[in-house]
Amino acid sequence: MKKLVLALMLLMGVMSHAQVSINVNIGTPPSWGPEGNDDSRYYYLPDIDVYYDVTKSQFIYDNNGNWARANRLPSRYGQYDLYDGYKVVLNDYRGDAPYAYHKKHVKNYPKGYKGKPQKNRGNKPDKQNKSGNKQKPQNGNSNKDNSHKSNGNSNKGQNHKNDKDRH
């Protein structure tokens, strides 16, 4: 009887663990993704004819007749704004190859397609931070010269004018 109870408890423990791991596999939608679709795995971006896999955080695109996956959009889409572009949420497909219905998607969602208004999950990043503009360092010294710090003498090499005046 003890063996039966022990086996039953072990089985219940394994089953409860399996349920938890299913929930862990769901990816986090990107900030540019449409709000309110947290359980969707794929988006289709009709303006550039690309899919996005939320679970794997990868873009899926046609690469000379073969479907490729990448964590970033290829350079040919460098000017495309993910925040402004329309995202079609694909809720009718389960699997690893949403492009299996590519002809249907292109027909139903041609370039320039706009469905219901969308709100992004997050805000668009500030352009100044992305463009490479130099920002003022936290210490407030934008012209800092660290070349004099190599030997531990913190005053060596500073105030050369004052050193000349002393001689």
C-alpha cells in the first residue's frame, strides 16, 4: 500500500512539473509588438513581408527563396520602423513554419495593409540615444583625459601652466 501511495505522489509531482514548463516556454513580446496579444506566437509584417517569432525572438524572412531566421532584421530593412509598421497577429497557426501559409498572408495582408488600430506594448526609443549622439558623461566632464592616471600620481600632468609659472 505504501508503494502505491508513493508512486501516486511521484506521478502527481511529475505532472505538475510538466504544466509549469509549458508556461515557461512562452516568449515575451517585444516592446514594438501590438498590445493585448501576449499569447500569440507570430506576427506578420506586411510592409516588409517578414514574420516575427515571439517565442524565439527571431525574424523569419525570404532569403533568395529559402526562409531564414535571425535575431535582427537584415540590413535591407534598415530603414523600416517596427514601432510604426502594422503587425498582423497570427492566431490561427500552431507550428514552426508560419510561412507555410505565405501565399494566403500576402493575399490577405498586402503591403500597406492597415487593419484595426494598434497600440504598441512599449514606447518608441528616443532617436538621440540610438543615433550615436554623444551624451554628457555622468561625471559632467566631457573632455576628460585619462592618460595621466597610469602611475597613481593623481596630480602629475595636470595644470601644466601653473607648473611653468612656478619655475
